[in-house]
Amino acid sequence: MTTPRQIPAISVLLQQPAIAERVAREGHTAVVDALRLAADTWRAGVAAGTPGAVDASGWITTETLRALDAAAAPSLRPLLNATGVILHTNLGRAPLAASAAANAAAVAGGYSNLEYDLHTGARGHRHVHTEGLLCELTGAEAAVITNNNAAATWLVLATLAQGREVIVSRGELVEIGGGFRVPDIMAQSGAILREVGTTNRTRASDYAAAIGDRTALLLRVHPSNFRMEGFTERPDLADLTTLARRFDLPVFEDQGSGWLGLPHTGGWPIALHEEPSVRDSIAAGGDLVAFSGDKLLGGPQAGIIVGRRDLVDRLRRHPLMRAVRADKQTYAALESTLALWQREPAWTEIPVARMLLSPVDAIDARAHALANQMRSEVGSGAIGSDFTFEVIAGFSTIGGGSAPQASLPTRLVSIRSATRTADAIESALRLGSRPVIARIQQDAVLLDLRTIAPEDDQSLARAVAQSLK
């Protein structure tokens, strides 16, 4: 039986080629610490009567290399989203288009003209990189970018309504993911909340009755993560803007989802027909509209504010702007994403748009091909016979607080096992070297290819097979 005395000295272990290479790459201290920890683990196993590997030197070396690899691996990792939730908040919401990711990487890797005017050689402004595109796509006069939509709402309220009243319908005092509540952000901005109407019915006359000397603006909030049905009423944005003009007040809409409302010859999903459009809100007279960059727009995390130039100029001059402004990578990715939205043939290069527009027949063909490949990858032996792969009908969701309760028809690859539970299979997929995030239904693990890029189908099949083996 191996004894603790048979463990080579650390100085001897450091001379092994694999260990010496890690010293050169990661430093003497880190490697020595890992070697000592592995040696202590070996000693503890021997003391407990578990000899472990026969060769102490080999075991300690292997464990040291494994520990160094684990320590060097980033916590934030790419994965395969097979849940069918297009804008999955926990999984990073919208994946970037290839051109947007490449532009962000190019800008991040060096210097850029973020705030430098190449024509004049003088200091410039970062907003010029996206403002023109946003104005063209939404019909607004001006635009400004923040690091997310909550920051955009905070900036607008702090700039236009600090110490004054903001009138909002009681039915729009929503809470979205992460505990973000409209009344809380309003309190932090210094604005005073003035609720009107009832939970299910608010009329333009309710806003009119609440307007007074202390009123700063009228706020309209899109209830993005729920839908109210039945005996309900809500004034159109055009009705609110008409009322606001009588009292010389601005109307601010926190739209959230960022649906541009652009026409498409192939037709967008019916679920989006009820989503408010940024372009429609500007056309209806909205003075400022805020929305997210990483939802239906399909770009990076950002808060985008479009609207009247005089109001946008006030936002840019507010001291809070410096605290919430977006960085150069965000501008680079956002500009590339907006450029794709300018050209209808390029829309499917935006992953979110491609997922929304994917026909169920195309997903069905991919699902059958994937099921066949997984059968082949898993094999026909004892392990392979333990699993069944079947293509079934199902539904995808948009997610991200957009089009609540909406569903898109899809095809799912169902994985079942005679000996393993669905929870065990899901866990194996999630903990694999290439994590696969799936969903469980009726004791089957379901993979939805709507949220898998076609070029990742082969990677998904291999990742599933490796996890199941």
C-alpha cells in the first residue's frame, strides 16, 4: 500500500515537463500551491485507507493539472440554448449577429474614435455612432444610449421630473425581472409618483383630472411581462399626447421590448402584432420613448432613448448621463445591429429575427436530422439502447418580457431513458463540457431547435452524445 512517505518532493514534481510548462505559463507560486493541495489530498486518502492511484507522482500531477485548468477556466461560458425561449434573461437574452460581435471585438481590441472626430481632429461625441441610424429607423429627431433600459428610465425621470409629479396609470406600475419596480425607480430619480385610474381601467380623463402645477410629465409603461384581459381600458398613446399638448407637458413611454415595427414581406409572428412599435409611438406624438437594445432589437444590452431633440439634449447634459452611458463595445455592436435592420435581406443575420421568422417546416427537418445524428452518436450498444430520440410538436416562446403568453409552433427532439430520470439527463446535459440547457416535460428532456443556430446543430448532437455517454 502506498504511504505518504512515497510522495515525491515538490522540487522533484516541478521538474516534470507538464508541470514545468505550467510554471512558465502561470507562475511558480500558483503551481506550487496546486501541487501542495494535491499532495495533501493524496495523504488524506491514504490516511482514510483509500490508496487511490498506485503511482502517487502521476496522481498528484494529474490532479494538479486538472486544478490549474479549472482555476484558469472563465466563469462566464458560452452554451447551447435549447429551451425554445428566444430572449432568455438568464442566458444573456439576445445573441449578437456575427457582424456585431466582430465589430465589438475589433473596437475592444484597440483604440477607436469613440469621442474623436476624424474629419476635424477635435473631440467628438459618442452618440453620433448610432443616432443617425436610430432616427432613420424610428422617425425620431434624436437619440441617446445608456447601459440598459432601467438606466434610461431613471435618466429621463431624473432629468425632467426631479421634485415634481409624474402621472402614471395604476395598472402600469409593474415589476419586471430582477425585482425592478416602476415606483422604486421613480423614487430613486427624485420624481413624485401620482397614480391615476384603477388597476384594470384608466381613461384619458383620469390623467386630465390629475394634472396640476407640479406635474412634470405623463408616463406610459408597457406591461411587458403580463397581459390583462377582460373588463379593461387604456387610452391610446395619441390620446395622451393630445392631452399633454393642451398643458405643454411631455409624454414619456417606457416601451421596454424595442420592437421597431418594420414591415416584412414574409410576415412576422402574429404575437408581435400586439407589441407596441417604437416607430408607431414616435408617430403618435410620443416625446421620448425608451427601449432595450438586447430584446426584440437583437443587439447588445443597452437602453435606447429616442424622441424630441430638445429633450434628448437635456438628457445628454444631465450629470447622471456620465454614470449610465454605454461603452465603446456596446456602441460598436449596436451600430452594426442597426445597420442590419436597415436592409430587409439582412434581417435574418440578426439571430433574434432569424428565430422569429424560422418556419416550422425548416425546424422540423433539422429536428429529424438531429435525432438521427444523436442516435448514431450515442451508438447502438448498451448505452445507446437506453435512450430514445423522438421528434414531437411543441411551442417556443419569445421571452424577455416581450409578447407575454405568446407561443410559436416548433418541433422538439424528445429524449427519454428506460433507466435514467429526465432530471438526471437534464443535469448531465447542463454539466457537460459544452453545456446544453434544455427543458423537461412529462419526464422527457426536450430540445427546441428554434433557439439553436443551424450552424450549431452538429455541436449540439455531439454535446448531447458526450453527456449521455
